[in-house]
Amino acid sequence: MLVYISENYINYFSFLNLFSYITFRTGGAILTALFFSLIFGETLIKFLSSFQPSGQPFRKDGPERHIIEKAGTPTMGGVLILSSILISVFIWSDLKNIYIWITLFSTLSFGLIGLIDDYIKVKSLKNDGLRAYKRIILQIILSLFIVFLIYNSLPKELNSTLNFPFFKNFFIDLGIFFIPFGIFLIIGSANAVNLTDGLDGLATVPI
């Protein structure tokens, strides 16, 4: 939103040129997400607690102290995280960038799977949630679509290459294996967080 305003009114207000710098917008997005969560976090937690009197069900193989120390902690806290991300993205990002929309779709679609999983846990009062095979199938379908979008959005000379950080000219052309590699990377990253979250109820710090 601010990028659009900057592009259209920079001739009248020179200070709007600040919004053309991605570093400035990154800082603004971080602060926006932080203040949004601080302002609305408590209200959302109270709302979630209102229909989750017992809090989040914990895994039986988790630490026993969680049953006492974290009893009553509501689940579905990802709603606050996703809301903060959405607000920051729409205010500070360049919405003409296709990769912004791909990222938003990835975040919201996987977040929806998490929301369904949490809802099942709350409804059944168990930590089982969505069946593992159903979750994996949904994740594979979504990941395939996401990788397809990325593959078709990149220039042809780059759409199957794997670049390495800190090495400017070192890359590997994965060819057709770019697709399964991308799917594996997305699903692996998502489930690494899921395993941590299911273990202690709070995945924010490890992330």
C-alpha cells in the first residue's frame, strides 16, 4: 500500500522516496508486526481461551511439567502470527511482486492446515489432530502447486538452479529434480516446526 502511494505521489512529497528502499520497508514491517501482536495479542488470547477452557491438549510423550506449567494455554495462536504477517505485507510490500503473492499463498495455505489440525484437537480434547497421512497429502498438493508457481515465475535460465549463500557464482542446475527438491524443502520445513510445536506447545522461540 505504501509503495503504491510512494510511486504515485513522490513528485509531490520527496520524503516518500524512503518507501522505495527495501531495508526501510523491512524495518517498518517488523515493527508493524510487533506492535500489532502487542496491541491485539491479549484480546486474541482471551478470545481463544473463551472456547478452550481446558487449553491445548499436550502430547503424552512430552515433558510432564507441561501438564502443570502450561495447563490452560489456548491453541490456534498462529492466527495472531498470520494476522501480523498479513497486515505488515499489505502495508509495506510491493504488491506487484509475484513472489509476495506466492509467499502469502504458501503461508496462508499451510496456516489453514494448522488451523484445521488445532480445531480437531480442541473439538476432540485430544492431541491427535489431523491424521498424519491426510496432512502430508495436503502438504504435498500445496507444495507442488507452490513449486510450480515459483518455477514458472523465475527466468528460464534460473528456474531449476540451486544457489548457495556466500558463493556468488556457485550453483547447481537441478533440472527436473527442482520440483521434488522444492516439495521436500517446503514440507520438511513445515513439519520441523510442527514437531517442535507438538512437543512443548510453543514453537515461537525455536523459529
